[in-house]
Amino acid sequence: MFIRRWLIGIPLATVRASGERLSKVVALAVFSSDALSSVAYATEEMLLVLVLAGSLALDWSLPLSLAITLLLGILTVSYRQTIHAYPSGGGSYIVAKTNLGELPGLTAAAALMIDYVLTVSVSVSAGVAALTSAVPALHPHRVGLALLAIAIVTVVNLRGVRESGRAFAGPTYLFIGSLILMLLVGFGRFLVGGPPPAQAAEVPPPIAGLTLFLLLRAFSSGCTALTGVEAISNGVPAFRPPESKNAATTMAWVAAVLGTLFLGITILSHLYGLLPREGETLLSQLAWQVFGGGPLYYLVQAATMLILILASNTSFAGFPRLASFLARDRYLPTQLFALPVPMLWCKGAPCRRRWGFRPVSRQ
């Protein structure tokens, strides 16, 4: 009992749930870590496809990134409307079920639940890979490190949404700040005629033609920058009142930061002539070219590792709410629904002490 309370804290009464709501600043860290972490690899994924068609195809990275940013804007406007239309939480499942029917809704829910599970595995694995790349001695222990990272994120989430938000806010804003600093310094050095990259990247010979299919494939690969954008629309009830207004504002903040970082990394990589290469990420190359090694380079790498691991927190925040919606509609066991069953019959002072809500009559 002592160990459990030390790890996850003292249980809170139901009537105190409203006090655990999130401010916009904390909610951005809780719900956007998955979306923001995607900028660490979205540009690289797009360039990995374009480089197949040779050097001439690389110029398409800029218009494709602009198209992806435009799509992000469309998604943001759509989700902001959804937030106001479904203040109790309206992700793809709720919207599809309400407007298109049961089967489309369940299809969207199934896709989201699979995505939430894969987000944990992929993001934690990527974060551990960044760590073992910096410290090769830890490479044989990467599975144990991944399990340890998941266990830590799980325990922090069990302490409550507000406490997990506070714990994860620091790494999230560290990642945002370090990348913004990298972009400012990088563009500043380029504009004042600073030194170009020490060695221009060699473009491999083309192995495919520059076709519409290849451009669409590069566009879809770059759209990994949009992963996790929906999480806020699913978690509207977690915000402080007025919930819809605060959630919509946070959604706009996330879109602005995400679009700025993605466009900035893509443009700066193009200006510096960087290409993906095995053994080092594109973001690592860019940080090295901008800062020339040193503490700021390692700061970017450390922040990237942390945000990749903490991206799994979006799944911890979104999966239970989606499961609750499905349980409410009896597509999952009703025990997963958030409404406590004893509220229907519990009476008297013992009820208030045990369950933390006012007695409600059977009628």
C-alpha cells in the first residue's frame, strides 16, 4: 500500500476531478508531444523518397512542405470546429459515427486505437535509438531501456493528468525552444553570408523517374508531420472552463508551432544542402552545421530524444478517452466508461467518504 501511494499518489475524490483540469500551457505539453516530435523525422522521410529521382527532385521538397503545411491549416480549422461542436470530446470516432454512421465510426476508432498503440512502440524505440547512438555502450540494453521508459511514462500518468502534464511540460518546451533557437541561428548565419556546409552532400544517382506517383509518395511520407494532431479534439473535457475555447486556442498554438518547425527545418536543410544518410539523422546533421558541435548541438539531441520518448504520452492521454467513448456506446466493456456505477445507488455519508460525490437517489 505504501509503495503504491508513493508511486501513484493518494486517490482523489470524484468531486475534485474538476480541479485536475489542465491549463492551455500544460495541455499543449500533454496532448501535442506526438505531433511536435514528428518534425524530428518528417522532412527526412520526405527527402528519402525524393532523392530516389536525383538532385533535381530535391527542389520539390519546398512546395511539398508548403502543401503539407496548408493541409495542417485545413485540419486545424476542421478540428477547431469539431471542438466547438462536440465539447464533450469529438475525435474522428464521434464525428464519423454521428455524421456517417456506425461502421465508419468504428473504422475510425479501430484505426485510432491501433495508432495509439503503435505510437508508444515507435516513439519509445526512436528515443532509445537516439540515446544508444550517443552512448553505444547501451546498445545491447535497448530493449530494457525501452521497457523502462514505458514504465516511467505509465507511472507518471497514473499520478494524474495534471501531474503528468507538469512533468512532461519541461521536455516539450525544451524541444520547442532548442529547435527555434537552431532555426534562428541557422537562418541568421545564412543571411549574413556565413560559411556554407563544410562538405556538400553527394546526391546518389537517380534510380527512379520524377513522376507524379513519386511526388505523391513523398507528400504522404512528409505527412508524418501531422501525426497526433487530433489528440486535442479527443481531450476537450480535460481543459479548464471554458473547455471548448481553451482547447481551440491550444489547437491553434500547436498548429502554429508545428508548421513553423516543419517548414523551417525543411527550408534550412535545403539551403544547407543536407541529405539523409545512414547513421545520422537529418536533424542531427542540421544541428551540427548550425552550431558546429558543442553544448547547443547536444542540447538539441537531448531534447529530441526526450520528446520522442514522451510522444508516447499522447497515447496515454488519448487512448483512455477513446476507450471510454466506445464503452459508453457498448462497443467495449462498460467498465471502461468514466461514469462510476455506484453513483446510481450509493447513499448517505459513507457514500460521500468512499466515492467522493453527493448521494443520488434511485429515482
